[in-house]
Amino acid sequence: MSDCIFCKIVDGEIPANKVMEDEEFIAFHDIHPKAKVHVLVIPKKHIPTFMDIQEEDVALLGRLHLFIQKVTKELNMDEKGFRVINNCKDHGGQEVYHLHYHILGGEKLAF
Ligand code: 5GP
Ligand code: ZN
């Protein structure tokens, strides 16, 4: 059993308000939203940080970009736009050590 909170979401051990899911990725609403729409997109594969991405993950993370496009279309953010953020390690403010991208939007971001 994993100690990783996002692996627990992948395994269905803890609930998440999911926007979309496929074989490789899940998008779900952040529990403490920092914008009108704040969604997290994760690969189901446990990759701890941005710096742990390996050559073998390149195609997976390419597809993650297309998954993000689908998520933003589902949430009607695709035309007006959005922001994609990765926080990497301590200085980046990373709290959960399972690679994830923050999708922020639904409004003009003031920050
Ligand atoms: P980080 O700082 O690691 O980039 O961001 C982690 C994000 O995960 C934070 O924005 C935090 O609110 C969110 N988060 C932490 N635990 C949970 C959880 O159990 N469920 C959901 N939906 N979001 C979480
Ligand atoms: Zn994990």
C-alpha cells in the first residue's frame, strides 16, 4: 500500500472530485482552490517530482498535454485560456511528491 496521497486517489482509496480520467491520467478538483477553477492533472504512474521524469516517460508526458487540452475543453476554459503550473521540490513549494500540474483559470488570473 502506498503512502502517496495521489496514488491513493488513483487506487480509489480516497475520494476525489474527478473531472476526467483515462487509462493513464486523472484530473480532479484541488481541495483548496486558488482560482475559480483549480484542477490537478496527474499521471497514474508515480513519478515523485519534475526532476524524476525519465526518457521513458517522454511519450506519456506528451500525451498528458493532450489530456490537459481535453480537460480544459470539458471545463470550457480552452477559448479564454488558463495557466499550467508545476511546483518542483522545496523551493517550488511542492507539498505532494507525485508529479502533478495545476490548471488554473475560469477567470482572469490576477497573480
Ligand atoms: P503542490 O504544492 O504539491 O504543488 O500542490 C499540492 C496540491 O494538492 C495543493 O494545491 C493541495 O490543495 C492539493 N491537495 C492536497 N491533498 C489533496 C487531496 O486529498 N485532494 C485534493 N483534491 N487535493 C489535494
Ligand atoms: Zn504517488
